Amino acid sequence: MSNYNKTPFFSVFGKLFSGWNNIIEEINSKIINSKKDTYVLTIECYQGVNNDELISNIKNLNSTTFINSQDSFYDEDIIRKKTAPDVTEDALFGFMTRLTFHDFIDPIKLKSVRKKIKEATGLVIVYGNAAFLIPEKSDCIVYADMARWEIQLRQRKNEINNLGINNSDEPAGIQYKRGYFVDWRVCDKLKQELFTKADYWLDTNKTNNPKMLRTQIMLNGLDAISKSPFRVVPFFDPGPWGGQWMKQKFELDNCKPNYAWSFDGVPEENSLLLELDGEIFEMPSINLVFYKSKELLGEPVVSRFGKEFPIRFDLLDTIDGGNLSLQVHPTTQYIREKFGTSYTQDESYYMLEAMPDATVYLGVKADCDGDQMIADLKYAKETSSEFDTEKYVNKFPAKKHDHFLIPNGTIHCSGKNALVLEISATPYIFTFKLYDWGRLGIDGVPRAINIDHGAKVIDWKRDTKYCSDKLINNFEVIGEGDGWREERTGLHKNQFIETRRHWFTNTVIHHTCDSVNVLNLIEGNEVIVESPTNSFNPFIVHYAETFIVPASVNTYTIRPYGASEGMKCATIKAYVRHKC
């Protein structure tokens, strides 16, 4: 039976209001106790909440006036025009918006709604996206939040709309792109302001099963997490090349044909779970990044990246599956100019498991004719014919614990029969697929191929010799002692992420060095993470689990635990490279 923990949580103290009856009772009590003739209750919503569910239950408060913030928005055609430069015509990629909710609100409509609020008596409820900006003053604010992974699932079922438009019938990929480049950026700007202004925080991730906390309880939880090792909630997704290893080892849903991805270290999209007296409150883990940036990331990292979590861990399962798409990631200059993102997706493949025939495609061959390769790629796309990958691209054998470095501009993909721990920078959707082996996506539709983008960023100097010398297993012993050895495994000098592997049978001391540390247990069944000063509770980690150690922890130890005691274990650690 697997010991991989699919629902990690962090225990905090406080009262949880579970279910609509308890939530309505608590809010109603606050309204009654105020003894005000006119009371303005604001329900601010993240994009993707179930409006029908929330509105039907909130109306049980028996308001005299109900205002939907959508009534203050510009008409849909105007919003589409305003967002068009950021959404773009590209099938996959847009531009990181600079818009805020103020760009969605029509000042003429807002004036009319505010007049209605001023003239109202009794309970006034203002509900929806940007609801906080509608009344001039609120007596109580509830923030209805949800994680981006749940938003994506609802998009796939055509259940929700993007901000200010009715588009639930559009393809999920189009909704996701608009969410990624526009909606989530707009919502996040306002959310950060409400951490210190909202009275309650509402978990809307599970339909008809809401949970609510007083905001201060949630912030207390975030403060505690920022001082301790923790895990975010992993989520798993099938794909056209997906394998069977995770399904079997992690005991996942057998009804799915495969699992291609495990996102076990992507705070932009993962959730955090708070446990209060046996009940669970779910919130986006990006809340921690926003609220406790310096404690989590470290001051040098915040200075460089702002309130963004720059490191991403995920698993790619091709065991009994297929090759990933042949791909390349943009250069920093290209991603900045074309998509408005300040850094690019440098990455690496760490081989967590590998069958005897596992391989990695990496870099071009020494005699590669770049023009002919691009022409052949375009021909394969246009005619749905086979591309002779091995004519142009190196194919290296891969075994367990190999580490392949993939700086931007390097053509690459994992072959079948491997479980890859992908360690990368966070801008994770900027993959230019060049060839997808003639297959359809999981939805039965061909996946988008981006040869025009890719051709502009391929580094043709990353040839066979370069890859062999600089990108494969560049291991260097940094230090060793009684029962431990530390090795530098990368990344490439062009990449900002440093990775260190520790082999150990005894306790190993780690230092965060003013950077968030992201780790995975790559060998061994179980280890325990501890504080030499007892500043956090002991934290247990199992094989293949990713965990995060905030910069504020400073010093921590890791040692074999349970069934792994006395056995050789190993972790790989990533952090933002700087002098330490």
C-alpha cells in the first residue's frame, strides 16, 4: 500500500464554519449584533466560483437590496475589446495583463449603483467579482476564494465564465488562457488588498460544501506555515503520453486511462489545506506567496522576482506511456517581448525511475541543418506525416538518478518509460511544441504545434558535444561527512536555480541561505525533517513527495525515518542561486 500522502494538511487553531447553514448563521449574527439600520455586506468573489450556488444561499440572509457587481461592469463587447491585446489571437499564448478591476467597471453604471446603495435601508448585499469596489464603504466583507486547479476542472465541464463575459460554452483551453493571462492577474491584485480588510474567508472549492474562517484565523495559519516545512496538495492529470507508474504506486483513480502529470510543487495552482478540529479548509497556496513573501521566499528572492514563487516541481510519467512532445522553451528576451513575463522556463529532468530502454531527447546533432529541420517539422505538421526526429535530435540513454539540464533554447523531450522529476522555473505554460508524434490530445483533438515560435528560440549550438559535456550528469561533490554526501547536480550556468543532491544514512544539516528550498525524496521510503531549535514540529516525507522549506526556517535537518532507518536515502534540493 502506498504511503504517498495525497492530502497533506497543516493544523491550526480556530473555529471553522462548515456548510451553508452555519455560514449564514454566523454572518447573520454579525449583522444583528451591529444594530445598524443600514448594513452593507460585500461578498467578493474570485473568478470561477459557482454563482448560482452562492447567490441562492446568500439570499437566505433576507436582504432588502441585492446588488450584483456585474451590473456595474462594461458591456461584454467593450470588455472583450479591452482584453483583446492580452488575450490575443494565438491559440495558446497571451500577454500578461496590466489591467485591474477598475478597467472592467463602467463609471456611469457604478454611479447609478452607488446611488441605489446610499438610498437603501436594511441589509444591502453586494456580490460578485470586484464587489469590494462597488460600495463606498462596507460593514462586513467575505472573500469567496478557490484554487486554480478547481477552476480548470470547472472550465473543462463548461460550468463557469471568465471575468465580465458569458463564455462558458467556449473551449476550456480558451477559457484557461483568458484566466491565466487576464482574470487571475486582475483578481490577485485585489485579493492582496483584502487580506487585511476582509472579515471572513470562504472556501468554495467543493460544490455545496463551503467552509468559512474568520480571515485572521487564516492569516494565522499562513504565518505558521511560513515558519515550517510544508506540502501543497498534489493534483494529477491524464495526457496523451501518460504512463501507469503513478496510478499504481500512488493508488490513483483506475478509471483514468493514464496519468501524465503530478503537480506536487506548483504554488500558483496547488492548494493548501488547513486542519481545524478534524475539518479541512482549502485555499490557494498562492495566498501564502502573497501574504508571507519574504518569510517564504527570502528577501533576495523577493527582490529579484517579487511576489512570485519561482521554482516548480512536477512529475512526468511515461512508464508504459509515450514520448513527450518534442519542444523548446523561449529565451528570456523572447518571453519578455512576446508574453510580458520577466523570466523564462529553464528546466531540468531528474530521472526518478527509469526502465532499461528509457531515453531523453536533448539538443541537436552536430551536423544538424537547422533550416532543413524546420522545413521538415512544418511538412510533418501540414501533412500529418512522420518527422525523422533522430536525424536531427540527440537521443541519450537515461537511467535512474541521471540529471539532464535544459536551459532555455534547448530542444528536448523525455522518451517513454521514465518517471521524470521536472525541476524548472515557474512560467510553466510557455512550451513551444515542435512535433507531437502524430497523436491526438486526451480530448481527441490535435494539440497545438508552435513551430514558428520555436524556430525563433532554438539554440543551434546546443549540439551533441555541448549536451554531453555540459548538460548531462554534471555532478560535483561539494562536501561529505559521517553518513552523508552532498553533490552539486546543476543547473546550467544560465539558469538561476541551483540543485543539490544529498545521499545520507545519518542526519544531514541544511541551510536555506535566504532562499526558499524545494525538495523531493528521491531515494528511500521515509525521512523526517526537524528543527535543531524545535522551532517547528517534526515533518515526515515519503518517497517522491515534494516539500517546501521557507527561507525563514534558516536551519533544518533531514534523516532516515521509520522503515528507512539505517538505509541510504537521498533528496534533491532546489533554491535560487546566490552566494551562500
